[in-house]
Amino acid sequence: MFGAALESAILFSVYGKAKNYFINRNAERNADQSGDKHRKLSNTLPLGQVCAAGAFTGLFTGVVLTPIELIKCRLQVQREIGGVKILGSNPVYYTGALNCFSHVVRSDGIMGLFRGGFR
């Protein structure tokens, strides 16, 4: 539940920042074209800019959340074989999230954190 709330917070925050970037950029262009020193802000964006803001948000979120999800999944399945939980007989490979992170980076490099997401 906490992870979903964090993901939503990141999504809405980045999307809002991206939209504000386009709104301010459009206001500056309109002020330069009209010769008016005062920028007029309009919250209406063309469809292309809304799509660009959404694409940037998706890319940013994927870059941030893919390593977190990979580590979470590896920690969850380290005691399962074929979907069946093995209690006591299967060794624990990772002692925690930082141990899992360092193991992935050592064995697969930084790009190993994005396995399943971007590669």
C-alpha cells in the first residue's frame, strides 16, 4: 500500500512539474511574440504538450521505480521455488534491500537494476 502511494505521489508531482514547464514556456513565447513584458499564464495546453508531459512522467517514473520493484521482487521470491514456499530449507540470499542492491550491481552492473524494465 505504501509503495502504491509513493508511486502515485511521484507520478502526480512529476506530471505537474512537466505541465508547469510547458505552461511557463508557452507564456514566455507569447510574451516575446506580443512584445508584452508581462507573461499571461494559461492552463490550457495543446495535446502534443500534454502527451510530452505524460511521456516524460512515464520515463522518469520507470527510471526511478524499476530498480525499487526489482529489489522488492527479489526479496519476496528468495524463499520460493516454483511458486511453493519452502520454509527453513531454502537459504536466504539477501539480508535486506541494501544487500540485494549491492549484489545486483556487483553481479550485473548498474544496468542489472533495470532487468525486466528496460532491457
